[in-house]
Amino acid sequence: MIIQADELYIISLAEEIQEQIQREVLLSVSIGISEKAYGYRQFTNAFYQSTDALRHKYYLGDGAIISISDVDESLTKQNIKFRNDFELIIDNIKVGNRKASLEKFDSLLRKLKANLPQDSSFIPNMAAEFIISLQRVLAERNIGLYKIMPDFNLYSILNECNTIPDLKSVLTEFINKVTEFIQSRNRNLNCAAVKRVDEYIRKYYHMDITLNDLSKEVYLNPNYLGRLIKKETGKNFSDILTEVRIEKAKELLKNTQIKTYEISERVGINDSRYFSQLFRKMTGMTPTEYRNTFFKL
């Protein structure tokens, strides 16, 4: 971002920064330069201008210094115009929603066909922006794009991406592979969460545990966790807790002479009358009938 400074000076400063980074960490970087920004209220717009400058020239390779003044104004407006579409696609990719991601992408392609700029760099720039956004989403989840696509090479892809059909082919593959990976990862995480829920219930069934307690244990929103448990097991949290409590009560009735009201308390149900009603509903017998049947055997 330029803050009340001559552009030539800023470019010179950018070159010094590049050289310093190259010397210190042996890394080649590109730098985008915005228009002048007067005060912090203009910082956001300046940030978008500098990133737009980078995105429009990204396919040229590392080591470039690009000022927004060198970028065709119509391209910058187009970039902003399609940003919301990009964000909708990325939001759906984040949750592994392949169908919605592809639908939003098809919608974007239709808009592109109707409003495609003449500049030949627009398509590869758009592909670069999309792929970089995907990399950022994956990085937030500690996932490298190379883990999903081992042969991934950004510059090779951009060299092949010159038309809308090229763009569709390349980015559809990205959407399919990334959403498939995220879906698989989410399934594994969900299975692990439900398994942990089962372990927690079996360990603390005798206590007054709630869905909120479980949500803290597995770091998930209570409402989401409740839906997840239902989806994975076909049962509500309360049903699973009740089943475990009755299962433990049956073990105590079989193997001990502990009174029914004491068993009720031991399995986390303080109302012995309610416990007896619940036990009968689940087994077809009262606790006493169940115990007598067992000992008769």
C-alpha cells in the first residue's frame, strides 16, 4: 500500500525489500503496490488493490513488482465483480460440499462468458486467484495442496489455462479433488468425535452429563454435535445415555443384591420411580422382575 509517497520511491523500496529477502532466506517474492492511501480508513481498499495487482500478474512468476496503476482498470473492476462468486465457491469447498461448489462454479462460468474481458491474461489470472484461495483454505486446516495433488504445478497449469473451457477443466478437477479430500477428512473427524462421545458416556453415565458437556469434550457446537450423533447412530444423545444407563443397571441387577433405588442412583437416575418406569419401557420388565428372572435361570 502506498501512503503519501512517490511511486518511484515505493518501487525502489520494494526492490530493496526483495533483495533483503533474497539475501536472508533465499526466497524470490512478488510485491503488489496500491494507489496512495490517506489514513487508515483507506487501508482496506489499498490492500485489495495491492492483492489485485499481484493476482493479475501472478502467472508471470515470482520476483515481479506490480503497481495497480499498471493494471487495466477494467480488469480490476472485473476482479471485484467476481470476488463474491469466488467467496461462495470457496465457502462451499471449505465444508466439502462438492455439489454446491460445482453449481456456483458453473454460475460463475456463465457470467464470465457474458462479460469476458479482451485481455488475454484474465483467464490465467482468475485461475491463479482461485488456486491461491484454495491453498489458503487448506493451509488454515494444516493441509498442503501437494498432499491432495502431488503433481501440482501452478505455473504449468496457468500456461495451459487460456480459455473458459480450459478454466472449467482445470478448476473442476481442483474442486472435485479438494472437496473429496475434505469430505473424507470430515468423515474421519466425525467418526472420531462420535467414538469419543460413546467413550465419554460409558465413563460418566452415572453423572448428570449433558450435550453441552460432550460438545466441550470434542470441540464441536452442541447443535451440530447433536445432529452428528443422530446422523451417525440413528439415535439422539439422550437415547444413547438412557441405553447405557439401563445396560449398566441390568449388570448390577444380575450380579449384585443392591436395592433397586441404589442401582437407580448408581446409574445416574435419582428418581427411583422414574428409573423403574424407564427400565420397564426398555426391557418389558420391572427391575425386580428382571432380577428374579435372571436368578431363576
